[in-house]
Amino acid sequence: MSDHRARLSLFWLILASVAVAAFGFVSMGLWVPTVMMFDAPGATDNKATVALAIILAGGPVVSVAALIVCWVRVAQMKRSSGLKWMLALPALWLIAVFIGSTALAVLCENGCGA
């Protein structure tokens, strides 16, 4: 790989790393609603609510994991694979949040035991 192409691909990795780190920082804002999900008595008994709370709280963990996996792949000289993993893990988390929110809305149509 030419020196110019190597620097350009490294630039995109660093830019994506900053974006994923910012995503992880912003997703920490979902911790407040996660705590508020359990303000009602008996809310911890609902498995759908607990599952969604775990998924919502996992955003920063997923971001850190994506960054670690990416830079390990870069150290192994597989930059394109590292970039794919760094973008795929947060995307999978977002899909899980959407599916979990939808499932909770469907399962708890009448207030989830309220």
C-alpha cells in the first residue's frame, strides 16, 4: 500500500474512532431513563422492561468494545476489517434498541402490569 493511501485510511479510522467515542458519550444519556423505568413498584418483575434497560445501558459499553476491536484489528494490519467492526457494533446496538423498544410497546400495550 502506498504511503499516501496508508495515511488516508488511517485518517478515516481516527475520524470514525472520534465519531464512535462521541456516540458512546451521547448514549450515556440513556442511563437516566433506564433508572426511571424502575420507579414503579414491581417494575423489576417485568422481564421486557429489564431487558430493555440492559440494552439501553449498553451503549457506552458497545462503543468502547467497538473501539478496542477496531484498533486490535488495525494492529493486526487489517484496517478495513477494523473499520467495519467499529461501525457494525454500534449499528447492531441501535437495531437492538429499536427492536427492544418496539417489543416493550407491543408487550406492554396496557401499561405493563400497572
